[in-house]
Amino acid sequence: MNGSTSTGAHTVTSTHANPHTDPGTEASVLVVGAGPTGLLLAGDLAAAGIPVTVLEKRPAAISNLTRAFGVHARTLEQLDARGLADELVAQGQRIETIRLFGDLTLDVSALRSRFPFLLSTPQYEVEKLLRRRATEHGVTFRHGTEVTGLRQDATGVEVEVRHEDGITASLRAAYLVGADGVRSTVREAIGQSFPGRPVISSIVLADVELPEDPERTVAVSGSKDAFAFVIPFGDGYWRVGGWNRERADIPDSAPTSLDELKDIARRAFGSDLGMHDARWISRFHSDERQVRSYRTGRVFLAGDAAHTHSPAGGQGMNTGLQDAANLSWKLAAILRGRAPEALLDTYQSERHPVGRTVLRSSGAIVRLAMAHNRPQYALRSLLTAVLKHVRPAREKALGQITGIGYAYAAPRGTHPLVGHRAPDLALAESPAGTRLHEALRAGEFVLVTPADVQIEAKDGKGHELRATLTHWSGPRRTALLVRPDGYIAWAAENAHPEQILAAVRERTEA
């Protein structure tokens, strides 16, 4: 029995009458992949009133293997703007220093952020919070659902899927986001190549117990034979990983053991740290790859589907979550009729350069840790000295690792703040809250003005201003319009109300 139903931007076509193709289901966006990137994106869209369906190949009972170990300051700021950060911080381990190559210490506590630390927590804890939020906002999840084909036209995207029971179906939506990881089916279906190269193979990774409680820092060290890193999780376990030059050609499928990891640690740190009782252990490889375009028509790639790189610096999951935060509000604006289609092109222009920089910075850490000859040692010593003694270089490195240092290109002649991340500004008391991150929880632009500059929520014709209105808590005279993802869209000094209103309308209305 064949059936079909169309509801606006969404069409479900079924070759069988079955619960996978409920004709009442409606989606404007299909998200492929229920990892952190897909979950944040879907939750944002649903919170904005956009119908979303998440397709995930894994059955609901199977969780991700948690290779991600940390949440950086910029990501915590993004989670704070969704009301999730404090809960996550309460169950994780704060780390205030990152120690590289033995004698270089980066002080994360010096960050100008409400979260001046790296939060060590398993990836599944992040996913748990994001999935709960997505579910609360009405996201539809289809687990055990594999994408087998994709085509798009001027009005939407249609995907063929196969469910775990073998039944096939066709789903259609206005847009689709592939957040389905390094082996992305979506990326392959739209013909996007994944250029790059392997960085390192046969990395052994495990969560282990240690007999004593070492200094709670992220430590990365290397010798001519090996490199290793150790990170505290705060739940009694430590994430330890490493690589042995003599075993660099072993495939991912080869078995590994705690003894192998102990040997790597002894070579890199001079001690196996007494590690014991691994709760899991695996072997994997690391590539540096990035697609050339994050957008192909109505299909977008985000997270590991768009870029992959070495685990050094713990930037992978964080970069994907920030991809999602950048894309979600733009898709919502288009689907709500608030912005022109061209806004979606800025996802590529803003996030692709960030992904490229992450590839380079994480790759540099790994290559320096793998130094094994005199020129490489000399380069590592030089860079270490620069980072230790040159403050701007140290701040730039910290800004890249933690994400707070990235800014988006702004049109020439605009205010110097445009394109930069807005920190968690102190605001005058109002229903929107007393902090910028609280005001951003509405998912709208936030307009911050001096206290004596009054802007009406409706103009003389009764049109709603599409921004949350707030004031500075102090005497500052700058007017700021902050995007839903926390970046500054417009700024001016001593602006008149008419000028402010014109700027807000220009940037928030189609």
C-alpha cells in the first residue's frame, strides 16, 4: 500500500503503512546525526518553533564512544545562552592549566570569560543535556534510521532512508544538515570530497584509574619515541592516550591492551603513572581533512562531517557545537521569513576559516609533540619560549584553543566590535535577566543600549522590534546589537534612537 502526505515544506512518502512514516509528522529541517552537533542544532531550531526531525543510524540504546573529553570556554558560553552550562559544570572537573611539552604552562584561568577553565567531562554528558533540551522543545527522533539516498531541488531536499526493520521510506524537508560524523553519508551523497591527509595512526586511548591524584591539569608530553596526554575526568577516572613511533603502522582494528598504553606513557612521561583498571580502551587514527564548501544548495555539513583533525587541544566537539550555533539561528531566520536566503551563505564564510585554523593549530601541537630530530626540537624550543614570554602570542594561542579568540569578518568601515564575540555583559535588571547570556536564551537578537536611551518594542505602525531590549548596568554609551549566537552584529557610540532602530530593522528583517 502506498501513501503520501504533504504539509508545507515537508512530505513523507511511504512504500508501506508503518509507524516510521506517520503522515502527521512534519519537519522543515532534517538533521542527520544525533551527536552533540546535531542535537544542539535541532534543539535551537525547535526552540525557535521550526519543526525538526533527527535521523540517527544508531539504535536509541547505543551511545557514542566518548573520545571527546573537554568543553572549552566558548562552548560553555554557548551552553550558558541555552541555560545548560551551570548544570554541566556542576558534574564535571574544572581544569585551569594546560601543560605542554613538560615546561610550557598555559593558564586558562586568565581567560576573560565567565568560564575561565576547561571543563573535563565525557561527551555523553554533553549529549544527555542537549538531547533533553531538544526533546523538551519537540524534536522528533528516528533512531535506527540510515540515509541511503539524497536529492534536492529548488524547494527542498528528499532523502531515502532504511529503518532497522528493513522498511524504506522517503522524507522531504526544506533543508537538511549532515552532522553524521567523519564517515558522513550526507557528505558522500552530495558529492563533496574530503581532502586532507592522515596525521597520525595507531593512537591508543583509554579511561583508567590512577593510584594517586596527580595535579589536575591537561598534560601533553613527548619524546623521540612517543607522545602521550593525560586529562582528569573528575569521576575517579583519567583519560590517557598516546602513540608509539615503533608501532605507528598498526591498523585501528588491531587489539590493544593497558600494557601497551603503559609503555607509551613511560616513553613520553618517564612513568606509567600507575594506571590500572581501564573501563574501556581502543585504538584509532587521526586525519586532517576539511570539505571545501559547508553548503551545497539546501544541504549543509557541520561538525566532523565538515572537518576532522587531531585530538590535540580537545577542539573537535567544541568546533562542531559552534558550527551548530552559527547555523541554527540563520536557518530559523530564513524559515520564519525574517531574512533573505543569502544569509545562509555566511555559514560558509564564517565557519570554514575557523575550521581551517583548528586543523592547523591542533596539527601543530601534535607535530611538536612528535618532534624527534634536532631541527624539530629547536623549533619546539623556540615556540615554547615565545609562548612563555610573549603575552600576545600566548593569548592568541589560548583564544584559538578555547574558542573565545575567534571573530568573524566584518564589512569595511563598521565599528571595531562588529564580528567579535560578546562576553557575558552585565545588564541592568530586567525580565530578560542581568547577564547577556540570560538575555540570549530567548533565541533572538539582543539590543543593549545606555540606560537613558529608550527604544520601544513597537514602532508607530505597531511593528514588533525583533530583538530583546536591554540596557547596560553601568554608564557605557555604546549601543550593541548581539546576534542569537552571541556575536556582535552592529555597534555604535552615542547613537540616537532613530539610528539604533534603523540598524536593528536592517539586520533582523527580510
